[in-house]
Amino acid sequence: MMGDRALLEAVCARLRQGSRAVLCTVAAAEGSAPRGPGARMAVFAEDSVGTVGGGRVELLVRREAEALLKRGGGCVRTYGLENGGDAGAVCGGAVTLLLVCLEAEALPQLERWAQVLDRGAEAAVRLDVRGISVEEGAAAAGVTFAGGVYTEGIRPGETLYLFGGGHVGAALAPLLARLDFRVVVFDQRPELARPERFPGAARVVLGDFGRIADFVNITRADYVVVMTPGHEADLAVLRQVLPCEPAYVGCMGSRKKLAFVRRNLEADGCPQAQIQALHLPIGLEIGAETPLEIAVSVASELVACRAAIRGGRKGGACPA
């Protein structure tokens, strides 16, 4: 799956080459739609990137987009998902797509959108059949679609601090970036804290695990993953992170390690609520062994937690 940052980069590249692009956005969904509001696909003359759910719906959207590439403009289309509906599905519900053809004039707005994502800034993205606008600093909450105007709020938060850039960290960082987390990698080993090792990371910080506040500021909106080279360094990071009460804190290790961490945190006087919020062992149980398999396990847990925090349609409870 392609995240917004990568999709925007692909669209900007085509527009700079003088090509058109049709941005297809799920504006509203009812029932068992395959993707919720905010899912996106960009269609070009030769190919496409991203997805609005696949299947018959995506085929119909792609055909509509190909027509817009020829004539320009935009449109709003609703596809039924009931038996006998437009999409030939039996799931029930409906999905509404907003399609708009973009040309070189849209580049400044698209580039601003990408910059907002890179910085973790707050903005409102507005789309209608005439084009796109991005207002940085605007306080837009969630997603709305009214009067043919789709508005999506981008808020700071969902920055993920990854403490430890070893084998698993190197596999995890680019995966999370593709899942639209803003990833900040933190390590105290100069040979590992190098940006080229972490494609897609917003920042790579060379710092001291014992003094993380000198380098980063963790808030309640942030996510934290701890996988340093040893138990003591993990514990040092957790002692500093847990009082910040981030949205998620996970630490790699065994259940035996959990007992060690809990014992030390309790001795420090750490509140039980903060200790209970810790995900250790981190990740979903999928039988993972290799660094990439462990990264997939951790990323899956993080996606589930983010969906629950956002109140997504399919999020469920954040796994303990």
C-alpha cells in the first residue's frame, strides 16, 4: 500500500514532466466499503499509484479517471455495493469518490501538502471538482464531505519515535513510513544513526539514550517503539518516555524481560497505569523470527492501535 507522501511525490513528478494526473479520493463510505474516507489513487495516462479498494469499484473509478485525463475537470461518483449495484458486490453499502484532474498549476498546493506531512504540521486539505487547496495552520478535524467539497484535517501527531536502529529498526522504519507514520529514528551509535539506513524517515537523531529530552520532545499524540541494544538502555528510555504518556509505547523483548522492566519501574515509583500501558512483548503473535517478520508484526500492532485511536470503522480495540 502506498502512503500519502509517496503518492504525492509520484503525482508531483508526473506534473513536472508536463503530464496530467487524476486524483481519486474516497470522500464518503457507508456499510462494508473496502476503503474509508481519505483513501486515494492517482491515475496517469500510462498507469496508476495507490488504491481506493480494488475490485470492480476501482475499475469503474479508473475508467472515469481516464476520461477526465482527456477532457480535464472533475466529478463526484457514488457506487452501490449491494447485490445488483454498480460495483457488482454483495457486501452492502456505498462508496462516494471525488475525482479531479490536476495539471502543473496544482504543483504548489501538492508540494505544500507534502511539506506539511514531512514537518508533522497542521493543515486543512480541500478538494472539489475544480482543484485542490492546502491551508497550513488551519484547524480542520477529521474528514467532512458536504456540498461537493471534501475537507481533510492533517494534524501534528502520529510521529513515531523509534529508539534503536539495529536490524529490526532498519526493517521497521521504511515500512512504517509507507504506512504514513512520521518516523523519527533515535540511536546513540554513530555507525547506525545514518539517514541512508532509514529510507522514508523524517529524521535520524544521533543522541544519548540516557538524555532523550535533549534531542526530542515526546507528546501524548506520539507513538514510541523501543528496541535498543540492551535491557538497561531500554529501561533508561522507558523511564523517560512513560511519564510523557504517549498514545502508544511498545518495547521489544520476552515475557521474562517484561517482569524485569515492571520490577524496576515499580521500584522507581512509576504509576501502575503507565506500566500497564506498555506493550511488551511488542507486536502481534505471527510466529515472526527474521528482522523483517518482526517488523511486520510490530507494524501490524501499530496500525491496529492507530485505527482504534482514530476511531476508524475497522479499528477495533488497541491490543494489550
